[in-house]
Amino acid sequence: MDEAEASGRAWREEIRRRVTVEQDRAALGRLIEHDHDPFEVELYEHSSDPLVVLIDRAQRSRAGQHTRHERRRRNQAKHAQRDDNPDDNAPTH
């Protein structure tokens, strides 16, 4: 695995692990109800920005697309390997 592939894999894993912007906004909203900490208010406003929401969704979509693409490639390689070895595919009776 080269450095770019490793970096991409790490980025996709981070995207999958983190909560969505909408979840962050909801949690910050609950915090702001109890105390009006200026920093939390600023974070809430940032998470409410439509561009931030759009970027978060796009990143999640891209990570999911790549995962599906890799899964299809592995399945195609597995089927191609089976097709190359017809004796292995013969039914055993």
C-alpha cells in the first residue's frame, strides 16, 4: 500500500467514525440551552452553516462511494479468479 492509499484509507475511516454535523449541532443546541457559552454558540452557528452541512454530506458520500467501489473490485477479482480456474468451480457429486 503506498502513502496516498494509506492516507486516503485513514481519511475515510475518520469520516466514518465522526458524528455528522447535524448531530454536532443538536448536541451543541442542548448545551446552549443550559449555558450560553460564547464558544459553544459560535460552534453551533458554524455547524448551522449550509456550506458546512453540504461539505460534511459530500465527504460522507465520497467515503461511501469509495467503499462500495472497493467492494465491487474485490468481488470482481474473486469472480475472475474463479473463472480462471474452472476445475475449482466444478460441482462435486
